Amino acid sequence: MKKLFPSAAKALEGVVADGQLLAVGGFGLCGIPEALIDALRDSGVKNLSVISNNAGVDGFGLGKLLETRQIKKMISSYVGENKEFERQYLAGELELEFTPQGTLAEKLRAGGAGIPAFFTKTGVGTIVADGKELREFDGETYVMERALVPDVSLVKAWRADQSGNLQFRLTARNFNPAVAMAGKLCIVEVEEVVETGAIEPDQVHLPGIYVHRIVHNAHPEKRIEKRTVTEKAGA
């Protein structure tokens, strides 16, 4: 099956639709599928529920979809870098399912592993556990969390071969493998595409069986979210 598509727009064609549940990889601005997010914005689909560790920043990443009001609900663990997100949420224009980061990662991992739910101590006794099943194990109380299985996953990787086997670079791996595995259909944006067999088997970070479509973005914009520097003595 041919997995490489000529553009992000073509890769999304016939796949994304109004009202879908989407998952988007990345952590802050590291490892986000920016070309796919731009194409999603340009597609005009709306009323989306989006799973992502964060909600981008104003004017970049998922922040672009918030500006165009295409997202109705965010399932996230950190939302502190986006003023438009804050405005919409406080105005009651945006739904938020606030989820502890480790729980969010496990909800995605469970979805990819075919596990419908799991129990965790995280959130017990807080609003995170409101309305959820509680159960006792060995004298400790746990809350049940349901797995996440998005309709479409949008992922960023460094390199892919023609069969969809992926390599990630350093911390840009972050949430991307879990997002890829959880989705019913996974679209990946990569900086390099090589022939099948060019990636050593033990260097494959995610097998191509999880990848349905690939987009080549050779020149992504690699932003620094917060630049901090240390003054050098005598400078």
C-alpha cells in the first residue's frame, strides 16, 4: 500500500470530518505536526475534540485552530501558554477535559493496546475523579480512567521509510508514539523519507503497521518555546 502523499492537504483528504476526535502529538512546541495542523485549519472542518498534551501557543500549532474556532473541546494536561485558549475557556466557549499528564499518556497507550480502561491513584480525592468509578485494591483507592481511541492521529517524526517505519529525534519523540498507536487512522509528518530497509530494524522506534499516511515536510519551523540564556562571566 502506498503511504506517501504529495502534501498534507492530500493526506487529510477524505479522512477528517466535522465532529471528530483527533489526537495530536508533541510536547509544547517540540515534535508537533505543524504542516498537518495548517492543512487541518485550511480544510475547514469544525467542532473538533482534540487530545494533546498542550494547546499550542497563540498563532502556532493548535493555537491556529483555536483562532479559527474549529476546536470545541480540548483534552489536555497543560494549557498555560495560550491567551486565546484562556479567553475562550473563561468565556464558556471552549470545553476542557483537564487530565494529569501521566494519566493522559496512559489513556493513549491503553487505547493503542486495546485496553478499554485502567485504574490509577492519580486524581483520587480531587475533581479529576468526579463522576468516575472508584475501587479499592489492597486497601488503597483508585479511580477508573477510560482509554482514548481517536478517529485520526496527527504525528511528527524525524524519518520514515516507504513502509511507514518511523524514527524520532531525541525529546521530539514525547507523546508521538502513543498518539500514533492510539488512532484508528494515523497520519505522520516527517523531515526525511527513505527507502524501505534503509532504517536498521533495531533503530525503528515505531513500526509501520501503525502508520497509514506519510507527508514529507523537509523544512519545518523549529521554534523555541522559551529561550533562556546564562550570562557568561566577563562578557
